[in-house]
Amino acid sequence: MIPIANAFDLIVLRCLSERGGGSASEIAGRLDRSRPYVRTRLITLAETGYVRTDGTEPRFQTYELTSTGAAVARRVGSTADV
């Protein structure tokens, strides 16, 4: 497993864990961040195997946790209030 270097990635994983999947735009709204920044973080999380995408066109992609991402989100949720 590739370690998560960006602390915001943990917040994204926790958000996905609590509210289910969603688009970069929806997640950005939940976390009060810009869509481009959240999308960049989601792409990184997808490349490292923590989330997976659904949809072929980037504009309409949704993201959901993989089993690895869910395990990390549970660990983060049990150790800190993010």
C-alpha cells in the first residue's frame, strides 16, 4: 500500500466513507474546497488504489472507496475527528 502523504486525502477518504461516493463537485461542496483541487486529490487517490472511478468522461465521473480506502478511512475515523 502506498502511504498517503497529503493530509487532505485523509479528509476526502473520511468524507467518502461517511456519505458514500460522489462526484468531485459534490465532494468539493461538502468539504468547502475548490472542485479542481478535490479532483486532483481524487485522481491521486484513484492512481494509488484508495478510490475507484465510475464513468468514462471525467466531467461525469463519480468516486467511491476501494476496500483499501475504506480500511484507511475507518482507521482515521477511529483515531481522530477529521
